[in-house]
Amino acid sequence: MSFRGEADLQRHFIDCDKHPGHEMFTPVSTFSVRDLPEGYQDPDIVAYIRAQADLTVRVVSRYTSSDRPDNYAFSGIKGETFLRTGTGFIQYVYKCEGRTDKPCPCPECKNSDAPRAQWAKVKIRTATHVVFDDTEAKHSVAELFYDNHEDLKNGKIKTVFGDNVCFGAIRGDWCDMRCVTHDLDLCDYIKDAWGRWRWLESKVNEKFRGDEHRLSVVVSHPHGCNKQVSVGRWADRVVVGGSKGWESSVYSYDTPTCPGSSGAPVWLLGKVKWGGFFGRHPHSGRPLEGLNLSATGLDRTS
């Protein structure tokens, strides 16, 4: 997590001691085949990463729940207003037409004499230590399309508002935050982007079959600033549970991350097969020397 999410990216790049200079991060707006390792410089992989970036969001939270357990992340500031940022990934979106008579529950509509009748829900996967519970969700937003510094000024960034945590686990460090919006044009864009992302994933997985592929890519908002792509290799996979046809797993990888990357989608070439909207592995942290660790996600076994 980053506690300085509103400040300038370049200053944090200079100050950060985890990856001095951040040479291994590439802005998503300039990412190309040249930024991929030999053997993987494929235009379809670039297209897939860009599609994943369209669904990657900056998560901004301004409150720390009093219900966080002692000795858990940020328990020292329980009940306090404190800005922090992470990353998340849009799992799905659906419009509430015909599903409810309630008006849009976003803060804008709650403070309006004419709340919107048509609205939608957007589910975002992140890490539990980023958004812990409903209270934190209601004090959080997810921001789309923050790809360049200029996007903060040119009105390109779109915001959806946190409403509740619909699923999550402390032990696996994964969390699904449900957000709301009455921007139905944005919802249509997300649906199209999601379909393009899934199609490209199956196309790339078809090209790169087999367990020998170790490419690991993270799209995130390091330090809460503009969206970056980092590339590395995954080192190990540990199965922690599962059911028929599925395995619950955790990955370790050397793909660079920084504060603010928590909750970012970790893409493992050829490994994430039809996990759908519930199977993705968010970035969790760096408890291993020299390696990052994902939160729990699902891999299909057949």
C-alpha cells in the first residue's frame, strides 16, 4: 500500500528504495513488444496486457476500519481517516435495470434531490489488506483510465464508488469490493473491454501452451500514481486447497512491484485458464526474500 497516493510519481520514483529509478516499470501508454523478454515479443501478448490495463483500477481508501484485527495491516491506525492507495481489477459489471426499485446509492445520488434510477454494480478484486470490510469500502473509490500524469487534469479518469465487500478472506488476502455508478456509458465500455480481454487471453494461451512458460506480468499503480507494467518470471506455485476441477493456489514471482501495487492483477502466462471473474490472483506483498507473493486465486486443472 502507498500512503502518498496524491503526490507526483517521479518524486516517488527517486525516493523509493525498493526499485531505485524504477527502470523495470513501463508506463502502460508506451508498453510495446520491446518491453517483453525474448521468446515472448508477440503483439497478441501486448494487446492482452493493454486489455488487462483497461480493467485495472487505482483503489483509493480514506478510512481504516475499527474492526481490523490487532497486529493486522494498518491496525495501528484503526478508526482513523488516512489516505492510502492500492490497485484492483474489474471482475464484472451489470446494470440494475429491473433488479431493484432503489435509486443509485452512490454519494452523488445520496446528496441529490433527483437520484438516478438507472445504475450499475461493478465488482473489483483487490487484496483484503487494501479494503478490509464494508466500512472501508464505503470510504473508497476505484479510478479507471489513470494511464498518464495528464489524466489527472484532462478529465479522462472515471470513478466508481465503493459500496460493500461482497467476498473476501484475511488468510488468502483476496477481497471483492462491490462498487456502484450511474455512468452507463462507462459500464458499456467495461463490458466490451472485458470481452476483449477474455478473448485475447484464450488466444494467447492457445499460442503458449505447456508448463515451461514462466512469464509473469503485473499491471499496477505504484505509489498510487499512473498505471505501470512490470515483467518478470514466476518461481513457484503452492496449492492451498481446491475442489473438483479447480485448485486454490499461491504464486511467487520476481516481477517488480512497489507500495501501491497491492491488489494488482498478476498475469501468469498459460496458467490462468478460464478462471473467469472469480479466479484471478491479486498481488499480496513481498514476504519472501527477493520474491513477491500473490494472494490466493483459482487455477483450472483441466
